[in-house]
Amino acid sequence: MVDASSFGVLHDLAIFASIVTALSLVAYRMMRELRPEVSWNREGAVMSSPYGAPDLVALAGLGLFYILVFMQPADTTAAAAAGEGKVNDATLVAGMLFHLIVCAGVLLYLFRLRGMNPGELFGLQNIHWRTLAVTVAVFTVVILVCVNLVASLSSSWLQSFWPHMEPQETVKAFQQSGGYGLKLLVVLLAVVIAPLAEETLFRGFVYGVLKRYTDAPFAALASSLMFAIIHMHIGSLMPLWMLAVLLCLAYEITGCLLVPMILHAIFNGVSIVMMLFGEG
């Protein structure tokens, strides 16, 4: 359960990010009208040209859906009295199903309604395994160093005015659980389901559509901020933003969505190991 203060900050940040993204889309359109010879969105290995106006509308609708449905204030007193908002086996299974439904919905939309081949669009048909292995090895080190550094700096800064910051509910439940059932569900969600679904949505779809209508740097920054916000935790906002930016970079270098999926799974797996040893 997100406390009222955290919810207010995250909700306002989501609205601000939406407005800035919309204005930026208009600004980039104007720049392209003034300088049509500049290929604003064709650098890098990630395909963005297949996306079109319907995908931009679908992205806007998806963002509005998240804001209206998942970012609504809750009666925390009543929820606490009823025992709601706590992470348990049922909520984890529901989370897994939601992730899978979103992933399947995006893939079906692209394949059935837009006539695109997700395997080709996401660079999954011609995988160069040696390049993939080297990229994963290098970025694993870069991600672990950079994200943990940002997490440390962010935590120190937040402690100066937000000393009683609670960990994410899933992290708290994992650390406090005495059984293996909930822990196994968390591992499955974090290492398999979340990397598959979130990379398909944020790196595959959101980043690709935004790159089509802006450019790679802006698309990486904006989609990464969206990725961080939907995790609904102030303390994790900057580390997750840094993680997502680096995942976009790895995707852009290789053009293969499997790379950020693997990196995401490794990062979550390492985080779980750290939690097991009391460092998460």
C-alpha cells in the first residue's frame, strides 16, 4: 500500500511527465517540419519506423488507463483495518496475471490489429549470440555498479527529509515471510514474468513509439521515467529510472529485446539474493 505522501508525489510526477511528453511530441513535430533532412529517429539498432499514429494513440490510451485506474488515492485507514494492501500469495498471483495479460495484449495489438511481426520488430529473429553474451556481461557490471550507486545517493538524500521511508511492499513481504511459497512466487514474478512483460511494454512498445516521434535520447528518458513511476515507490524511483535508461541503451546497441529482458532478470535476481542476505 502506498502512503498518502508518496502517492501524491508519484501522481503529480505522472501527470507532469505526461504533459511534458505531449508537449515534446509537438516540439519534435515542429522541428521535423523545419528540418526534414534530419533523421531524428533513425539512429541506433531499434526499429521505430513501423510504428504510426495509431500506436501513438494506443500509447496515450494506455498511459491514461494507468493514471485513472492504478493511480487513484485509497482510503488507507479503512484498507489497513481490513488488512488490505498487503502482499500475499493471492496478490502476487494477481500481479503475475496482470503482467501476462498486458504483455499478451501488446503483442496481440501489434500482430492482429497493426499487422506487425513482433519477432522482427523486437529483433528476435536474427539473434547474434556472441554479441548478446558480450553485451549482457558488460551491461550486467555497468548496471549493478550504476544502479547501486544511484540507490545509495538517492537513499542518503531522501533520508535527510524523509527518514521513515518504507521499503516496497513486495520487498517487505519477501523479507518477513517465513515460508517458501511466497518467496518462490516473488522469484517467479521478479525473474521471469516482470522482465518478459515489462520489457515488452516499456522497451519494446513505449520506447519504440516515442522514438518514432521524437528521438532515442528523449524516448529513453521518458519511457524510463514512466517505468520507474509505475512501481509506485519513491525510494526506488531514481534507481529504477537509471536501470531503465541503461536497458534502453543495451536495447539500442543490439536491437534485440532479449538483451534487456535478460539484464532485467539478472538485476532482479541479484536483488533477491541481496534481500536473502539482508542487504536489499
